Amino acid sequence: MRSAKPRPAKAAGARPRRMVYGFGAGRADGRAGMKDLLGGKGANLAEMTLLQVPVPPGFTLSTEVCAAYQKNGGRIPDGVKRKVLAALAKVERQMGRRFGDPEAPLLVSVRSGARASMPGMLDTILNLGLNDATVAGLARCADERFAYDSYRRFLAMYGDVVLEIPHDRFESRIEACKLDRNRKLDVELSAADWRRIVREFQEIALEHTGRPFPQDPSEQLWGAVAAVFRSWENDRARRYRKIHAIPDGWGTAVNVQAMVFGNMGDDCATGVAFTRDPSTGDKLFYGEYLKNAQGEDVVAGIRTPQPINRASRRAGQEQLPTLEEEMPRAYKELVRICQKLERAYREMQDIEFTIESGKLWMLQTRTGKRTTQAAVKIAVDMAKEGLITREEAVLRIDPHALDQLLHPTLDPDAERKLVAKGLPASPGAASGRIVFSADEAEARAKGGEKVVLVRIETSPDDIHGMHAAQGILTARGGMTSHAAVVARGMGRCCVAGCGELRIDYAAGELRARGVTLRAGDVITLDGGTGEVMQGEVAMVTPKLGAAFGELMRWADKIRTLSIRTNADTPADARMAREFGAEGIGLCRTEHMFFEPNRILAVREMILAADVSTRERALAKLLPMQRGDFAEIFRAMAGLPVTIRLLDPPLHEFLPHGDEEIAEVARALGRDAAALRAKVEELKEFNPMLGHRGSRLGITYPEIYRMQVRAIMEAACEVAQAGVRIQPEIMLPLITHVRELERLRALVDQEIAAVAAEWPGVRVKPSIGTMIEVPRAALTADLLALHADFFSFGTNDLTQMGYALSRDDAGKFLPDYVEGGIMPDDPFVSVDEEGIGRLMEIGVNGGRRTRPGLKVGICGEHGGDPKSIRFCAKLGFDYVSCSPFRVPVARLAAAQAAAAGAATAQGRKRR
Ligand code: PEP
Ligand code: MG
């Protein structure tokens, strides 16, 4: 055996850190891939320099310096200072100017630049290096007014950011001067005015700090660099990091860069541009600029920016000249550079530029923010242009963002008055008059009114009202509560679990945050954020466009998971097919029982005193169920349809309250008191763990027999008409192998009985079980002996595995999620380390007994991108989700496959 040689002392990791990275004149120490060290801005400045794009020279103090600064008790280490001075000397040589030189002064900007974009969170200082001597030198290079205007800007920014003098102290001096000189705009002030203001600003600084404003440019520089590092810890930055989950330890880089001026005269300008239209995604160079202005003027909005070209003209800008017309040479150069940047980055870029005396300089480039519609169009176009692959195009779209394309959303510019916030249970937006009952929702909607159904919580009794309403708001319930699940299935916007609402049905009002709203008042819901607003808020309805269809086709080619839908009605089934569903993964038969013309027969069945009475009631339901199933089979022709036998506790179907009980008793010709006693008898302490699911099939086998018969008869009828069908019968809430064995025998028997009545028609449903109870997951190897497929009911599996009530968790779960105890709401994204383990045990156990066992998921997690990735990892065959989520699931499944392929390739390479 050879002994390992000792490593040389100066291994790669021990190399002294560079800390300061220069860029300029076509050379750079950094590059685009070094965002962790240089921050986004610094890395891109280096990259642009390497691409031979004109960038004012400068240098970046890395994020490691930020860490060293914090560790060093808020002092910049001496070694770093030496490196900064060396880098500065290089910039001086490149610019032909010297820092602090009264004849030809070099001025610099000092800006923060974190790894992740943190807009407006950290601070910028421009024109650093100006003092009472260099301002004269600047005046000689340009003109006096410009020089003093620049000086006062520097004093105010430095005063604000470094000396922490309230900004309005400076602003109020400018306002006083304008008043005194009878001027309206800053641009109307003269050199003498600015000179006076400069003096006054210096007095403010002296008064505030007790020291004269620093005249030494080096002192200015260290002060500014330290202020940027300090700003990483300010409240705004901390809050932003918390909201966007940016680690505190990242720190920020600081970019020091030679100033170029867009405000030196009429051959100067400053502006921003996007390489493609950020709202539509069209391949149009799009941007705005201001002549004779500095960057902050564009942001300040005092002057109206001009469009850079005709394509960028908006309504009302027809008369404004464009950059293309005013400075054609610089414009042409700008177009050329932007194309180059887009090619290099293979992404739409958002750039900042300045034109100084006709010469174009690029100050920043970064990936441009865009609407979802634009994101889809840009990704598809770039793939067609050969800039990126189709896989990359598919990976670039956030599946969650597709909700924006599939539902109306609130106009981002519209005013809103927030009254409460709940859980974002079903996406989209809705406005309407408040109604507190499902019947009223239905009645008013029939009369053409738009209503929002507000309930403490919803139950299956409310389905008709939920359907009629524009949106649903509940005070109780989590992300898989009845309201949330049903609303998502219907594509209705829903805010659930809004605990701060106080709903008073009797008074017909709701209260929140000191506001009282009454039945008939208009409210607006944002199902994407959970916000509830008073009054009507304007909405936008996005268009899907051809690019969306194309992207989806590419996604379908990449993904390996099938995408099914949870649909209970033929209408849902048809809609889901349009969204691209490849089957039904869950048809909850109980939802059909609530139709007004059926509920009486259902109640009769439940209240039956003996088997023969129950069978008579079931016989009334049989043709109705058969009709539904036949229509669903036709709608899903050729695709698998999983029908689940009755699941909820029976008392859910019974009347509540004396009035309703009396009404039902009358309709059934029964005694009201006896009926009330039966309702009481059926009540349970823990209905979710009570007489529900397959337990109903054990106690009342005739119910399941009727359902299987209805499925089989429908299947035979449709198959005989020549339609290809694939029925699948699923048993809910299975907990024990013998329970499954017994029920499977019952199902098989009934199938055989119907098959015998339809000679010549071959229909062979497969029979499977839900895995939605921890015990089922743990004994999956046994269950697989009697199941042709598994479907994970992760709503109940989470409820029971995590001991979290689906209907009550909304009250306390936010404390866990927002408090950082749980990374996500486990009803939204599968809790991989807990419930996920049960799923893994379940799949593996099932497939050990029955290799190749078909496995899917039909809990709400089937539409959640993160959970879909997890299911792909566990080797599931399909996911099933509500119709509106089908496109989201198609995309997420493709991304899971593409990411999986990339990991596998990575493993192979290694
Ligand atoms: C589940 O529990 O995940 C499921 C799909 O069943 P339901 O939501 O109807 O209880
Ligand atoms: Mg369930």
C-alpha cells in the first residue's frame, strides 16, 4: 500500500483571497458565474467587460470583505484597503484622471450588489470624490452649473446614507431655494443657486455630526464602503431577506466604478431598456431614457422619460422624439450591445446605460423581470431561435406562475383596501356581493348578481352555492378543507381559514380589523395571496396564446409521469381533458349525492331501518349513478377513470336544525322526532376517524354493491356502444388487509354478476385501494396482495400521520409555517421527511409484493410542483389534481423529469 504524500502547505484552498476584483478596458478578474463572491451586479460588470462591452472601469469588493468587515468589528481590514488603493490606481490610469485631483478629478459611484437582487434595499452613492477643490476641476471639464449640481447630489446622498442625516433636511433646502427664486423645477436653478445649496448642505452636515463634511476623497470612500456593508444589516434589508428567504450570512459586495455623466449637456442621456417586451414577451427592444439627466432622475419621475424607439412608444407618447431619432449612432450601438448581451446570457436582459457626450456606456445588465405570459413567450421564442434547448425553455417557467395565466388576477396597479388575510386556498380573483348562505348565493346568482359566499366553514351542503358564487371565503379550515378542495376542483377563487374574520350569520355581517361589512356589500378576494379587500378591485384576464400550447407540448414529450385529474362530474371531466388530463385519478362519488333531486333518496337510504328498505332506496339511486358514470366514461373515452366508492361519514348527508329535519321528515313521510333521534344517533365525536370510507362498505355492503353495479352497468352500456373504456374501482380509507380482502371479494362478485348480464361485452375494471392511513402505508406489502393499484390520499395521510385536522389546522398552522417550525404547509407540499417516508414505505412495500404495481396520488398534493417532484422521485406512475391545475402539473412533471435526467447524467459523468 502506498502512503499518501503530505499535501503542500499552499493547497488551492489556502491561496490568499483576492477580495478585490477589478474590471475595465476589456479585462476583468471576475466573470458572470461568480455571483456568490461578486454579487449579481459585480459579476455582470465583469462579464460585460470581458465581452468587450463599454463599461466604466472599476472594482468589486467581494462578499467575503463584507463578512470580514462584520467580523472585524465594523472595520475594513488594512490588507483590503491596500488592495482597494491598488485597484483605484488602475482605474485612474484607465480614465486618465486622479482621485482627488483638483485639475482632472476622478469621481466614482459606490453601490451595493448582493447575490440575489434586493431592489431598493441597499444604498447607492454617486459622484464620490467631489470636494470644494475638485468641484472646481469638474466645472472646468464641463460647466459650473453641472459641477455644483453634481456636488449637491453627492452631499445629499452621502449625508443620507453614510452620515445618516434625514433626507428631507436636504430636500427642504432645495424647496426653500426654489420658493425664494420663484422657480418650479430643479432644472431651473442656476449655478449660483446650487453653489448656495452646497454651502447649506455642508452646514447641515456640520450641525448634524459636529464635524465638517469630509473633504478627503479617501475618507469619503471608506465611509461609503462601510455604509454599504452596514446597510446589509438595516431593517429594510433584514425584512426583505426574511420575506424572500435570503440567508443573512450571504453579505453584499460593493462596486466602485468610475462615474460617467448623462447630465453634462444635450448630447448626454441616461436610460433603461429590456431586450424583449417584459409584459408581452414580444421580441421588441423596449426602453426609456432621459436626455441630460442622471439615473436617479429617471426613478424620481419628475420628468417624463422618452421612448428609446418607436416600438417602445406608449399611448400619449406619440409626440416624444426617440433615442433612435435623437442620437442614432448611440442607439445603433446600444442595439448591437444588447443583442450581444442577450446571446451571451441566453436570457432577456434588463440594462442600464448612460450616454456621455455621445459615447455609450453600459452600467448594468441583469435578467429582466417579466409577466408569466412574457416568460412563456420568451422561453419558447428563445428555444426556436436556438439560444436555449426545449428542456431549458420548460425549466424556465415557474409552474406556480401558470395560475396567473389560467385565472383572472387582480390588476397590479389597482388600488385596494385590505380588510383581512387568510390562506390562498384556490387561485384567481373574485369580486361580488357578500352572501352568507349557499341558497342565497344560488338564488342571487340566478338573478344575474355576482356574489361571494362567506361561511364560517363549508360542508357538502354548500356545493350549489359554491358553484354559483364567484369566490368563497371561509373563516375556518386549512388548505385541504372542504372549501379549499371543492373550490380548486371548480376553478373558483377561494380564501380559506381567514381566522381574523368574525362572522355573524344572524346579524348578516362580518367584522375584521375594525371594519364591519354587511350582506350585500361588495368584497374582492385574491386567491393567490389570501387577501380580502373591501369593494371591487379591477382585474385582468390573461390570454393563453400559442406559445403556451407549444411549451405544453414540449413539456408532455419530456415528462414521464402521467397527469390525471380529480373530477366528479362529466363537465369537470371534459374541462380537464381540455387542459390535457390523461385520465381521472379520483371521482368522489359522494359529490353526486348532493344534487337536490338525489339527496332525498340518499337520506332515505341512510335512515332505513332495515336492509330491504335500504335496498329500495338504493334502487332509486342506481340509475342516477349509472347515468353519471356513463357520461364520465364517454367524456374520458379511452382514458382510465378511477371511481372511488362512498367515503364520508353518513351523517354528513343528513339534515341539520329542527326546520330542515321537519322538512325532510315530511318529504319521507316519517316522524320528525324519530328522525331527530336518528340524526343524533349517527353523530360522531371524531367523524374523520369514525364510520366512514370502507367501513361503510363493511357495515352496509349493499351500498357498495349498488355503486359497483352502477359502474359496471354504465361501463357495459358505453363499451357496447363502441367506446373504449378503462374503469378502475377504488376503496377508500382501507386500514387492514382483511378489510380489503373482504371488500375486494364483494366488488369482484358484483362485477361478475353484472358481467353475466351483459354477455358479449368485455369490461374488466381493475380494483385498487387508497393509501391514506399510516397503517395502510406500513402494511402496503400485504394490501398489495389484493390491490391492482395504489392511490395515495395524502390529504388524509397528512391529517392522520401528522395529527393535524384538515378542517381546524387553519387556526394554528400559520404560526408554525410563518414561525419557521415547518418549512411549508404540509397540506400544500408533502412533508417529505415524515409523510413522505410513509409514502416511500407504501410504494416500496406494494411493489415488493407486486412488481410494477401502478401507483398514483390523488390528494391535493398531486397539483403541487414540489410534491410532484417528490412523487417522480419515488417512482409514481401518475399524479391526479383538480382540472385547473393540470397544466401546472404537466409542466412540473416535465421539470422533474428534466432535472432527474440532468442528475443522472451528472452521476454518469462522475
Ligand atoms: C385524500 O385523503 O387525500 C383524498 C384524496 O381523499 P379526500 O380528500 O376525499 O378525503
Ligand atoms: Mg381521504
